Amino acid sequence: MSETVDTIDADQDEETTAGADSSADAAAGDAASGDAAGAGAGDAAEEKQGGDDLLVQEGDIAGDYLERLLDLLDYDGDIDLDVEAGRAIISIDGGEDLEKLVGPRGTVLEALQELTRLAVQQETGSRSRLMLDIAGWRADRREELRELGRSTAESVLSNGERVRLQPMSPFERKVVHDAVATVDGVTSESEGEDPKRRVVIFPEG
């Protein structure tokens, strides 16, 4: 009888020990999962911070380059640096001569933006997507193009005929495409080669 009781007690002890081990394993697994999730979130945060730091560095390099240019030209202007939508944003405002750096339909501005991107790339070794605005030209032009894109899309939806717009820069085409996308029943695409590449708006289907 004593042996039977000892056997039962031993079995219960094993079951209790096994249950405790199982609970410990589960807890350890949960802790490991939590650690992994925490590490993943930490890595993502560090990656975002690293990306923002690089964009700030791009802005600083671009700002120095443009400041030297203004000094050479003897132009006045306040340079503002920002980070928005995953790219460095550089704005120059306040000078009476700044419109000369914009040119007809922003042609000089586009060229200056490319030169600034190259200057940044030379320093960082990575291609830059920075956006340069001078005398608020891009901001004003963006509003004009949004209205053009929406009104043209509504016209196409009404009469069913496709419309080809005048040639535009990549910046201008992007704004028009985004505006057309807000109107259901129409779509847009770009055709041709730069500098004569243009937006075509037409009914869906």
C-alpha cells in the first residue's frame, strides 16, 4: 500500500513539475516574443531617426551651397530648412532679386535644384531627393496645378474626351496626377520625353 501511495505521489509530483516547467516555458516564450517585438519597434525607430538625420544633413549641405551662391551673386535671401514627406525641403525667401533664380515657368529653379542635389550627392555619396523652392514659386504653382488638374478631370468626365496638357516638369506633372486622382471616373498618365513630356487625362474604362 505504501508503495502504491508513493508511486501516486511521485506521479503527481512529476505532473506538477511538468506543469510548472510548461508554464515557465510559455512565460519565457511570451517574454521572448515581447523582447522581439520591442527590439523590432526599437530598430524601426532607430531607422527612422537615422533617415531623418540624413535628411537634416542634406539640408545643411544644401543650405551652405546655396548661401555661397547667393553671396557670389550678391543676392539677399533667407534660407529655411525643413524635412517633409521623406525629403529635405529648402526654401529661399525675402530677396528682391530672387525671381531671377526662378526663371520662366521655373526653368532656372529646376536647374538650380538639380545642381544643389548634385552638390549634396558629392558630399554624402547618396542621391538626394531634396526639394528647392525660391520666392514661394512652387507653393503658388502647386495651387494653380491642383486647380488645373481638378477642373480638367471634371471636364473629361463630363464630355468623355481625353485632354493633353502642355509639357511640364516632373514636379508639375506629379501635382497634376495627384489632383486628377481625386476625381472618380478619370485617370491620367504621362507621355513623351522630357522636356516635352506631358500629362494626358482620359476617362477610365
